[in-house]
Amino acid sequence: MSHGVRTLWRVLALSAICLSIPGPAHAEWQFTPFVGYTFGASTTFFDFDLSEEGRATDETRVNFGGSVRWIGASPIGLEAYYVHTPGFFDAKEFDLNLARVIESRTYALMGNVVVATPRNWNRYGLRPSLSAGIGLMHASADDTLQIFPYHQNLLGMNVGGGAVGMLSERIGVRFDLRYFRNIKGVAAEDLEFPVTGGEPVRLRYWTLGFGVVIQP
């Protein structure tokens, strides 16, 4: 089981604990597992792709994750948000001495403040919202010869928006568009391997997610 998947299970366990804690009558917990896409990436981490078609990080990747949101009738809420993108640095072509990427990923775990439209505006219609916050971003890649391995944790931020549409008192759907980037660069000389070509660490990408909202 990869580290990112273990982290997701920890988030889900924490979510279950949070859901068991009673809150004010006017506030509700929303648990949303989702799948989606990661795209529009930009990074100074070494790119293993030697093809003429572009960088490995130019590819759109499938992601998965989950969120736990605490929000009521008022516009303000809180949220824990996790997204994992396997194969983020996987290359189509990488033939340096027969080396190839065997595993790569990024994931982010964020704590967000949510601003949504008041619930009484549209009880069973779409409820748009914006959210932003800070947290952990992680990037890693391993190749068969361990030429340029990296496993880097970064302080990051995210900002995005979307909407929740409740189909009943307990079940709804959600879509979300979100931007992630690190906000505290790591100097190249502080890295164990020269995996940024001498530049400070930069990692940025967009995600699009679609999920099912469960409201206990």
C-alpha cells in the first residue's frame, strides 16, 4: 500500500471520528469521496520524459480523494481536503541506461475556509461555494536505477470553487475546480539529489473533481 493511500485512510479515519462528534443543530457534516483529473501542472522537479511530445507533467492524470466539510445554514464553513494523483511524473519514454520510472505521485492535504451561498437560498438546488487554505503538498518519484529519486514535502496552498447539489436530506453530488501550489520554496542546495536543475522547488497544478456527498 503506497504512502499516499495510507494517508487517505488516515484522513478517512479522522473523518469518521469527526462525524461522531455532535455539533450545533444548525451545522452539518458533509463527507465527499471523489474522483477527477489533475492537469495544467508546472514544476521544477526533474522530468523523466525524453519524448518529443512534451513533459511528463503535461499529461492529464486521474486523481482521487475526499473531503470533510462542516457547514450549516450560514455562508461560512470549514473543510479538510485530500487529493492524490498517482503517476504524476510517469514518463512515456525514459531510456537513460534502461532506467524508467517505477512509481511517482503527488498528494495534498489541506485545511480550508469555505464561503458558500446561504442554504435557504436554494435548499435542494446547487449551492455554490469558494474555499481556500494551506497544508501539506508531497511529490515523489522513483526510477529503476535510483538516478534521481525524490520524496519531498512542501508547505502549500489551494484555492477553488464548485457547488453541492443535495438530492435528498442525506445524499447529494459535488463538483470542484481547484488550484494547488507550494508557497515556501526549498532551495536546490537543500535537496538530497539535484532534482530541480539548480532552481528552487516549484510545484503547481489544477484539479477537477466529481463526488458523492454523504450527509449523516
